Amino acid sequence: MRKHVAEIVTFKLAEGVSPAEFVTLSQASEAFVRAQPGFLHRQLSCGEDGHWTDYVIWKDMETAHSVAAEFHKQDFCADLMKAIAPDSAKIRHEEVLWDMAA
């Protein structure tokens, strides 16, 4: 049985980028992400400390790595990356071992 995979990207915004601007830039990637076979769930959050988390659930590790490689080739990506503080982004992929939903 393949386990779902969480793609977790943490970062801070670049100087001068507002949260509303960043959400709009992120929404530009929605069609691409939704169209990927194996996409299950995505959410974007920001903590009180200004650190953001983009959290995506994929059907398996192969899908997560494949989409991550293609993401940077998309038209929306350059503007999205400019809005993230240099050297602040960290990405990791983790097997989902347990989840609970409402």
C-alpha cells in the first residue's frame, strides 16, 4: 500500500510583499496543482512570527517529487518565487502516517 505524502514548504515573504499579494500569487498556481493526478489537498497558512507554510497532500512520494520538479517550470512560478525572501524557503516531503478529519 502506498502512503500519502505531505509536501511542506516553509518560508518568509520578501520585503514589501503583503500577505494579500502573496495569497493572490499563490492562487495563480491553483489550476496547475489541481490538474495534477494524485493531488489530494492543499492549504496555506501564516504564523504570528511571519513564517508561512504551504502544505500539500499527494497520493504518493513519486507524484510529490514529479510535481515539485515541474512546478518551477510554470509561468506563475517566477513571480511567486520573487515574493519569497531569499534563502528562507525549505521544502520537505514526509509520509503521512496518520490523519484525522472532522
